[in-house]
Amino acid sequence: MKNIASHHTTTELRHFYRLAPGDLEGALQSPPSNVDRERLVAALRRYHQSLGTLSETLESQLQKLAHPNSRVVVAGQQAGLLLGPAFTVHKAVDAILLARQLDREDQPVLPIFWVASQDHDSQEVASTFLLDFQENLVHLGLPLPQGVPVYRIPLKEEWVNHVVGALQNMDAPFKDQAVDLVQQSARGNYADWFSGMAQRLLGEHGLIAFDPMFPDLAALFSPAIERELQKPLASPHRIEDAAAELIALGFEPQLRRQAGATNLFLEGNDGHRRLLRYDGSHFHADRLYTLRELQDLLKHDPSRITPAAGLRPIVQDTVLPTIVNVLGPGELAYATQLGKVYDLHGVSQPLLWKRLSVTYIEPPVQRMLEKYGITAQDFQKDPEGITERLLLQESGIQQNFREKLGELELLFEQLAETSLELDPNLAGSVHRSRQRVVGHVQRLERKLARHMMQTENAREGQFARLHRHLLPAGIPQERALSYFTYLAKYGDFPLKQLLSLTAGAQSRLNL
């Protein structure tokens, strides 16, 4: 089936979106949002006071957000260790770039970063990778408890010390700057730690971190959650309808909803977060619940009932005056199914914007890419094939094999001519013999290439360096390495480079 994210701009998917891909002017002309800006700004101010990040710049941004015609560009991500993979920072920067581009005096546009602290899959946020100038690839991880929202995980001093120790062990000239960011932000819970780092890194460039689990902010979502509880299967049915339509068009839907599954999670008395199910009369999670019980729970602690992926953007946009959502490929795919869910809640679907994507090219890597005439993208797409080809080419074996194959081809041409003169029926036998011999030679060449690649990897050669930089642990760079890798090695330079890009660029940055 076809991939939705790669076909986002095609006309066959156009009717799934309120706005055409890339229609920033249309986003600016979105209908005015009736969100309670005064209450929103007050809650955000208290949130950043708790983080210790209420700077003059942020206060100025909050005052702009209070403007009755303000709009926001939203990016978001899970609260990953050391800001998670580098693409987390790229998303946030993209929101900043778009907000700058769209901002007007009579209609301020602010960048918001949604911290997905409701997420309970802590394995996804408990580890990251760092790479220093000695080519040491460090997998850094923490023993986070499973099944509970990361907002509920108190930050432990030993975790902070472990991370600080890993940064201090890096061969990186700006590691003290990275350590300061970690230590200054070390307060509250695990999500607060993430938010503090994000805000301190990007707040002076206009970013506003937003945590939906912070009590004053969580209370803003109660009306949307209440609507969902009243008709708990309406939005899942609309998601399934969109899935069926996508399948009919030949696309693989990202979201599916099984019978009885709602778009809500409930945090039980044991602290674990579970999907709510509905049988027509009762809700099911850790036990049976009536509608009245859930309504009472929502009233007294709204942070315990939270949206699933199929509802989160809609709930977000009932509280924020969103005109653009900055999304990664997976998020873009599931957002395609949510147009009718927006309609259900009476909210205008914002523009869906494919996030900024960046690959960092450090000087040794740049020299290697230039030497062999390849791009980082080429290598990431087919690392084994390119490595094998270049090893054979560099050793001279490839040229030797090409010459010998040429000689064999000439020999078989001569044999074919002779055979045809003697007996035309022998042509097929000659052709089959040629295929077998050439195939054996080509297989031998591939075996030699694999052997050379094993030897190359064993001695940690130059192609292993390309792997470590561009595909660390076999994962594309921006999805594996923490941005702290580049902060510790190059200081403020990478961020300045990021902020000079065009919003939504698919780019490479030479460091």
C-alpha cells in the first residue's frame, strides 16, 4: 500500500485536509479562535514560574499571546532524555521559523512546543545517543518506571548525575555549556526536566513550552474531554471511516480503532494509564466506571483523563488558537484521518506542515563524502551497497572484475559465432553457459565485497565512521543522536545555523 506521508501533497488526499499542503496564507486567514486567552496565558505563566523559566522574553511572548487575535504554530514531542533525538529540536525550531514568518502586528503568531508528558511508554524516552570527537558512541539510558505518564515520574538526583557524568566524559570543547543546561533544568518531574532544557535552549528565540499535565493547563481541556465522554465512540467511528476511505484509495491508514475503543486514556488509582473502552453502558479500564464517576474524576483531577493519538491534536486546538501543526512523517499520516474529528468538536483543522529535517555534516565526514562523490542521503539510503561498491573500487578489485567479465563476454561471443556455424541449435546452450559463468563471477565479487566490509568494520575504518555519524546504531542521524551531541561539540553554532534555514527545509548543515 502507498505511504500517506510521502503522498501528502497529492490531489487524491486533498479532501482529507481543510487546507492544501503549504497554504500558509490560508492558515493566516483561518477563522478567529474563541479560546480563553486570558486563562491560557495565566496558566502558562504559572507553569513557567514552576520551571524557573519565566524570562523577560517569555513574558513578552505571553503578552503577545494575550492579544485577542493571536495565533500559534504548534510542534510537539515526547519528553525524551536530553531532549530526545535531534529532530525534536528541529521541530521546535521549525515552529519558531514559521511563527517569525507569519507574525503580524495586528495578528501575533507565537511558537508553542507541546510536551507530550501524558505518554506512558517510558521506554521510548528513557535513552539517547551521544557522539564525541573521539568517535565514542555512547548509549545513555535511565531506568524509568513503565506504564505511568512521564509527568508522574519524579526526577532523581542520581539520574541527573549519571547524565552529567556522561557529558563530562565526552571529548567535546563545549560540554560545560551542555552540563549547565542539564543542571539548571533539573527540578520537578521527568517532563519538567525536558521542558526546562527546551525552554532554556530556545526560549530566547520565542519558544513557549506547554505541558498539558500541569494542573492549571490540564484544567483547560475539561470541556473537550467532557464532550468526548458524552459520545465516546463517535470520534473512533470517524477515524475508522477515514481509514476505510484511505484503504480504498490504496493507502495504509496509520490509525485504527477496535470495537469499543475510545479516544481517551484513564490514569487509574494505581498510577497506570490505560485505554478507556465503552460497551454502551459502562467504561472499562482498570475496573468498570460509570459516566458520572468519570465526570467527577474529570472535575477533581482533569489530568487523569487524557486523549489518545486520535484525539490529542483536536484537544490541543480547543485550547490553543492553532493555525499550523508541525508534524513528523508518522504524525502527518495519522493526522490525515482526523478532519472529521475536528468537525465533531467544532474546531477548525489547522494547516498540517511537514517538519524541518536536518543532517549534520562534520568536517571529517564532509571530506569523505567529497572524496567518494556521494551524499549523506545516498549513504543513509543504501549504506551496505555503497560501502561494498566503494571498497571494491578503492581496492582495484572492481576494475579487475570488470575487465575479466569483459574478456568472458568477448569469449562467449566468439563461442556463439563458432557454434552457430556448426549447429544453430547450440545457441541456447552457449547462452545458458554464459549466464552461469557470469553469475558465478558476479557472486564471487559480492562475496569479496562482503569480506572486505567485515574486515573494514573490524578495524573501524573510514566507512565505519560514516556509519557512526550518519546511521548511528543503524538509525538515521536525526532520529538517533541527541542534539546535545552538537551542543557539546560546537556550542551555539548549530542552533544559529538551524535558525537561518527556511521553515520546512530538508537540509544538511556543514559544521
